Amino acid sequence: MQARTAFRLAMLKNGFQPLLTNCKRAIEKGWPQRIVDAAEVLSWDRSAHASTGLKIDGDLAVVDVDVADASLVEALASALDARFPELFARGLVRHAGGVKEAWIARVDEPFRRLASRRWYCGSDPDDPAVPKHLVECFGSLGTRQFAVNGPHARNQAGEIIDTYQFAGDASPATTLRAALPVLPKAAYALACDLFDTIAAAAGLAMVKGGGHGEVELRRFELDADTEIKTRAHGAMTVAELERLVRKQRPRDLRCSGTFHDPTRVRTDSHLINWGRHGLGIWDSMTETTWHRRERAPSATFTFLEQLRERRNPLK
């Protein structure tokens, strides 16, 4: 038996749902709905995929500290530890050799996603060479998994660059799920708010237009005459852009983000597409998609969606 198979079986015994992953990406079809058992885990033993994911289900929740500055990570950990010391006393701290970390615990009220603002240092928020800093918290009302064991990344030759590790060797394979601390939902929201305060005090600039708090990743705020500055066709109104996309369905159609933030001037920073809500403009930095106002779901539809998501949230 491979060591990774033993890790996965131990996870399962401790009350967690392991997933087969390729580095950080889940590769099994339908994984959000599947309930893994020991037989399935054993069937992965000869798989070439050496990484293991943890499904965020039931009362699990994660503080994902996607922050590339060690001093900022330490400041957030200290501030949160002062208010909720059980997070670091009994929770799990996962990293991949760098300064970014994920803090795994449980929550008293399942949620989808909470987030801080996104922060950077410099004059161009869309410069790929400039690190962006963000804290996101994920609960079980969304579809999310986190890789927890095995390779984190490989180079072009396929060689492993770094692997997932846990502080103090307390991992899902060595810790009972029931032993993880249960934090209030407010603790996860506080983690996001604290990081905003820390980043602002450090003199970082905030990316405008991103989510904050309990984030909705779709914003229905475009009007027919909203001007969009595209990379291939220059400035167009939303109405003109809709006609172009419906008629030609061009690939890799991109635009700037000046329609929601004057500083987002790079015309390759947002991706234009067409989907069930019609025209969509996706901001890759904030993971927010912008749509026409009139495409907003009705209150009844929103209520039914929320009701569907909340069925048996702790199952």
C-alpha cells in the first residue's frame, strides 16, 4: 500500500472525506456529491495522482490566507489567536513550504464564502508580477476542497517543487474531526476584517470592485450604455458588446475593468463570455462576474436557491 493511501484511509477513519487530486485540482468527476468509502480509497492506490484533497463538508470551514508576505500572515495569526486561541491550539495549519497558510476548523453555522478585500503594493493592480493578498473563508454551502497531502506544484519537467505540510504534524490523518474546535461564523468574518485593517495599516493599496464580507460573486450592475474598453475592438457599450458576442461568439475576448474601477486599465484583465445570465464580464483578480441589471434573479429564485443549498447542511 502506498503511503498516500494510508494517509487517505486515516483521514476517512477520522471523519474526513478524502479526494483524489492532481496537485491542488480535484480530478474525480462529480466529487462534490460523492461519498467516498474505504473501497474507493483503496482503488486509488495505483493512481499516478499522488495528491490528496479534503472536501469541505458539513461543519468544516477553512481560513485560506492567500497572503505572500510573512509579516502580514503573522500579524493576522496573532490578532486572531488573541480572540480565538482554540483555532491554533486545536485546529489544523496547512502550508506548502511558502508563507501562505490554510487554517482548518469547524463552524457553528455553515456558510458559502467570506472574503477580505484584495490588496497589493504598487501602481498597477493588474501587473502579474505584483503579489496580491487576500483572505478567504470557505464553508460547506459552496463547492470547495483543499489539497492537504502530496505534491503542491511541479515544474515543466514534472518534478515536484513543493509538497503540502502541516504544522506540528497535526493533520486530517492524525486528528479526529470531532477534536477540531467549533468557531462561530463571526470568527471567520473577523479574520477577513482583521486582515483588511492590517493591510491598510501596512500601506497596501486596495483593489476596488472586489467582494467583502459574505461575498456574492455575481454583480448585476451593467446597463445597456455602460462603456467597456475591449482589447480587440476598442470602446463599446454593453448593448454593442452583447450583439457582437451573440453573433460571433469570439474566443478570448478581453477588456479592462474601468467600468467599475478607473485604475483597472489593462485591457487583458477581464474575460468576456456568454452564459445563462447573458453577457458576463469576469474579473480574474476578484473572481467576480458582472452582468446586466435586468438579468438579476428574482427574489423567489434567490430564495429557492438558498433553500436548496441549506438542505441538510450538517449531513
